[in-house]
Amino acid sequence: MNSDPKIMSTTAIDAPMHFGWRSGLAVALLLAALGSLPATPSHAQDVQSAPSFVDDFKSFDRERWYVSDGWTNGSHQNCTWSKGLVQLSDGVLSLGFAKQKTKDREFACGEIQTKQRFGYGTYEARMKTDTGAGLNAAFFSYIGPSDKQPWDEIDFEVLTKDTSKVQVNAYIAGKGKNEKLVDVPGGTDSAFNDYAFVWEKDSLRWYLNGQLVNTITDPAKLPSHAQRIFFSFWGSDTMKGWMGAFADPGRKLSLQVQRVAFTALGQPCQFPESLVCGIKELGKTN
């Protein structure tokens, strides 16, 4: 199903700079622009965090977001990040994937990442994907070597070869193997769905449309470093076993995001639909 947003009132997002990166399964270090990183080191013992926020994309907050532009995450990625594939349209952020020759890639794709890092709390996104083999539509948090930190990550990844499922996962010091496929009733491409994870000192929980779908409590599998929030939509010619065999979709595809929010642990819910409003145990600490 074509999930392209409405074309009226569409604004392209400028991207004057970039830094950092993350790849789904492969690591290649990008050390550019380290001088632009926030001077707020994270510590495993306290996991410092930026404040709570809600972004409904009525406008693009340049104080909050960087737009990835002009580079790739590695040889596995068949598209170049492009600011031209990041657009706003009537309160919806669209990250596109399109045939567009850029450097050594035949396709271009979209990604945004927060400037600040976030710790314990509830991370929420309302989004809708397109469909197509060889593509990955993701909402996740990440920190890693480009920030002079260990690789910690918490994922929602829709491999759009099968939009009936979403994969949840966590990487700790670069080690994954915590993935789980979760059914998405009606599909990720037919309507907007609510994706959330709750990161606490002693647990990590994933929710789909308000329903708990996965829990990790093993201390060895829990992140311990504050992370940036990302949205990305990209493709691969080589990761066929995981993402499916890529084929030119013949049209522009998109990942659409209506809202993203972070609510720090112990803080009140910020909007009526928030997961925080309905789960009493979110305020507990250890």
C-alpha cells in the first residue's frame, strides 16, 4: 500500500550538518563532526538524560533534530542519506526512499536524529510504513563509537517485506541477539500504530498500541548509556536473509511519523494518548 503523505503544504528540511550514525547489523565508524557533539557525557551509574518532550511535527524543531545528509552507514546500505527525502506535510514527518543517483548509490533515503541524549523513561512514536522488500523502517535509540561511547541501542524495526510484523531488539556493548518478531494487527502500512519502549534501570519493555509485547530483565542485556533518538528508512542489496531481496519499487516510498515523545522516568504523562497515562508502574525507581 502506498503510504505517501499528502503533497499539499509540503516543506523540505534543510540539513546544514551531520554527525554520528548507526547501522542495523554492521558497524563502520564515522568519526566526522565530533566537534559538534553535545558536551553532556553519559555515565552508566546514573544515565543522565535530556528533559521530557513531545514533538507533533507541526514544524521542524532544528534545536532538537539533525538531518542525516550526504553519507551512508556502510557498504550494506544501498542509499545515501539525503535532506531532500525528509519533509513535513500537514503535521506528518515523512522519511522517503527514492531512486536518486547520489555519489556511488542509485537511491536516496531519509534519517533524523536528536541532538540530545535520553536516559530512563518512556519513548513513544506514532508511525506508518510503506511496503517493499529489502527495506527497513525504524524508530530506535542509539549511542556508539562516533560519540566515544559503547554501542547501546533499543529498536523497533519494520522490515517492510512483511508489514504484518515489527522486530524489537536491543544491543548492549555492540551485542544483539535479543530480537523478537511481534505481530501488528492490520499491518504497519494500513494505518498509524503506536510504538513505545520503557527503559528502566532493571527492565526494558516494548509496547505496541498500548499492549506489552516484550520484556528484558537480565542485567547483562540492559542498556547503560544515554542515547539519541532516531527515525530512519533505508534499503540494502546485501542483507537478503534479514530484509529480503531488494527490488526497485518504481516509486517513492515513505515512513510517516505523526508524533514522537520522551517522558523521563517519574514525570507525568504529556498527552492523553501517552502510554505513561495508563501504566502506574512507570514511576517506580530502584
